Amino acid sequence: MNPSEIIRWVLLAGLAVVGYLLIRAWSADHPQVVPVSEQRAPLPDTERFVVPEMPSKDEGDTDIPDSSLVRSDRSVTTTATTSIPERLIHVVTPLQHVWIDPVGGDIAGLQLPKFAVSLEQPDVPLKLLDRSEDSTYVAQSGLLGRDGPDGRNEGRPKFRTDRYSYVLREGQRPIEVVLHHDQGGVSIRKIYRFRPDEYLIDVVYEIDNRSNDEFVSALWVQLKRDGKRANTQTASNWGPRSFLGVALTTDETNYEKQDFEDLDDERLRENKEGGWIAIIQRYFLAAWVSQTDKQNRYFAEPMGSGMYRAGFVGPEIGIAPNAFGTYEAQLYAGPKNQRKLGAIATHLDRTLDYGWLWFLSEPLFLFVDWIFGLVGNWGLAIILLTIVVKIALFPLMARSYKSMAKMRKVAPQLKRLQERYADDKQKLSQEMMGLYKKEGANPLGGCLPMLMQMPVFFALYWVLYESVELRHAPFIGWINDLSAMDPLFVLPILMGASQYGMQMMNPPMPDPMQQQMMRIMPLFFCVIMAFFPAGLVLYWVVNNLFSFAQQFYATRKYGTARGSFGSSGTT
């Protein structure tokens, strides 16, 4: 195979791989979808929350997991709870708006006021947890086991409270929402503890056993949600298909995730000391974090009717008569913040899924975040990142330009060889390889800088796609969200034009087919990149502009101007 054919196949393979990865990353075979909880929705009031009717126990769709997850001396009979709730408890903090249902003491709704549901509705908080006619996503907790009130035939306990409204302001001390329930001489207090500067909520059960018998129960927590994805109206059938499913930490892999479709085929069971389990989506997650070093039984499974649940059951604990005991867990409901998640629980920061290039994306984000701290604009931070990358790769670029200069030198000789051995491809290949070796030329030398930049390109794509800090991050003028496509397609057009300009500065390929491919590639990338985040296209545009400058320098130093190659077609 002669060098021209090598170049042809390298270009074809590179184009195919890049196109496949880009299209696969953005799932062109799926319409753009977002989790139901990120749809536009008005701020709910307590009257809007309605407990969905549960099917009968025979249908297997009760909130309570089966008794095999709880070690007990006697079986636990569970029934579904079908009731109309009373007034919900409303808690307002600087970071969260929370609604708690006294029936079961579950969190029936949670909004994030720091994050708008969309740029068009900046005053409407994003809804993370929700229990309404259109969607179900709730954080549930209770006590199971022999004496646990949530595993009794009567159904979920109905807690008492003397207060239905709480407001926590910045700088204030944490507040506690206390719910009360009495059970045969046992006083049960369920406490939610909120802090003004955290998305982490403490959930504590305090048991005051004034009876004559030991009180035996196990803490149970779970996230329950539907698996629906809602279609949105877009200008294109292209769009991201973000991961929606369950993630947890395991002893074997430290981090494991399964989407809801996988759970339909095989439910998840895992025993682990401590740990956490979460339901994750793009930018946000809800996670139950264990506060015990004893073994928990983790589960994730379909519930029927399109519903799923994920949680854990802790060890059974006995509280002696006239004794006091507690059960504790924590609920995180908020954005995927890399630094904060890692401090909450081991490997919880892995829920910020940067894909197969996570080992590059994580330090890349930290570097861009550091630059953002200096300049205060994510677009400028991306521009400065591009400059740093170009400077770091300039030695390779210089080698590439030297290689192109040598190719210019041998171009007339290559032309003569092609004419001499036009009917003997094998001999032509041998002679061309001998010429390259003699002159120290490398026909593939110009490809190395682009190949070196591709990992940075894909790593930056995942940073833009997954990092909540870049959600709705403005740059200038019409670009008000670097994580979304350019609405006016200005950057993709500039990228295509600059890419074509770069092609014109390079020496023409000796093969007509290669020349045709090189002319098509700028248009191909222009169309593809029109549907990618504006921040990614900005990186590519700036990269091309600095490549112009570097190539101009190389032209003066090595004589690699296109005009020098223009005579390559003559002898």
C-alpha cells in the first residue's frame, strides 16, 4: 500500500471514528429528551400535591420493599397506603423549597431556587422531587422490621405536627422539622434537619421506648420515581440523551450504575457496610447516604406501572424497655458539585459522569473552574484554556510544519514517480517509501497535532455536558448558555470558515480523492457542530484562529506556504 492510500484510509477512518463518536455522544437516533422533573412547572402549593392511588397488594406495587430485605423473627406484612393527605409541611431555605407529607413523613416535593427551570422562565425554580398527577419522584423513609410502624398492617404512620411552615434564612442556625407518632407506649419522633448553606438534609428517628418490651426495627429509605422521559419541542431531532437511572457504591467497583431499562431485566441487590444509593440525571441527583458502619441491604427494582425504587434497609436494632435510641440517614438533593459530593460520601462525586474520558475531564474542569475564578466568565475561561492547550502542543505543531516543509520539497519528485510507475502500484509504493526515508519526510506528520487535540475536545464536551456550573452560563451577546447550541449558528459558521481557511494554508493532497475529502470535512464539521454546545464550538473556533497564527509563523520559518505547494502538480 503506497503512502497516498495510507493517508486516504487514515482520513476515512478518522472521519468515521470522529463522526461516530460525535453522533453517538449526542444520540442522533433519539429525540432530545429531558427528565420529567426538569420540565417547566409552576411553583406548587400544598393543594397541588395529591397522593397517587396505589394498586392493591396483589399487584406488587407497594411502597414498602419485600420483607426479605429485613431480618426479623417474624414476617412483616405490608400493605399499600391509599389516603388523601392533609396539609403538607412547607420548608423554605436559601437552597431548597421542600414539602413534607405528614402521612409517612416523606418528602413529596423539592425545588432548587438557585436553578431556573429554563432561561425563558428565570423566576421559576427547577423541580427536582415532585408528586403530582404528571410525575412521581419522592424521597421516602421509615422504620421496618418487627415493630417498625411502616411495616404494619395499618399502613404508613400518620405523624402529628404543630407547625406547617418554616423559613430558614442565610446565616441562621439549622432548623428542625419534628414529626410525632405514638405506638403502644413507644414515642417516635421523625426529625428533618436543614442547614442554610447545604443541600444535605439530616433524617433522624428518635425512639423513646416507654413500653415493657424491646422495640426492634430497621431504618428503611428509598427514592421512588417514574421512568418517564418527556419529549420537548426542538428545532432538530438531535439532542442529548442523558443518563437516567440508579447509581451506588459497591465493594467490588466503588461505583456502579444501571439505567431503568436494565432494572427491568434484572433487579439490583447489594450488601455493603455504610455506602449510598442515588438516582441521577443530567446536572442533578438525589441520594440516600448511610450513617452507619454496619451492613445495609441495598436494592433497586421496578415496581410496576412504570415506577422504580432504589434504597436500602439498615440493620435491625433493638431498643430496650425504658431506653432511648436513634436511626439516622442523610438525603442529598441538589446539583452534581464535584467538590462537595466527594466530601459528603466516598465515591459520591463519581455520579458526575464524565464518560470514558473522565480521567481527563475531571482535571480539565478543575483547571477551567480555576480560570473562571480569575476572569469571572466561562466563555473567557474556555478561550484561555484553548490558548494553554495550543501553547502546550506547539512543539508538536512545529514538527508537523517541518514535516510539511519536507513534503513540499519532495513533491516534484513524487509527481515524477507517479508518472513513471503509473501502472505498477507496488513499485510506486516502494519508491515513494524510499524517497520519504531518504528525505526524512513523513506524509502523516501533519495529522499528529489534530489527533493530540481530540482527547481534549471530547473531554471538554463532557465537561460542558455534565458540569452544572456551566448550565445556563452566558458568554457574550446572543450566547446566553454555553452548554446549549448556538441559537444563531454564528459559531458553527465561523468554525467551518476557519477550518476551510486552515485547509487552504496546508499543502494539497497528491490524490484527487483526498483533496475532495479535505474540502468536504469543513462542511461536515460545520453541520455536526451546529448541534453541539456553544462552548465546545467556541473552543474549536479559537483553536483554529491560533492555528492560523502558528502556521503563519511556521510559514515564515520553514517556508510551508500553500503557494510553495502549488507547483506540486508540475515537474
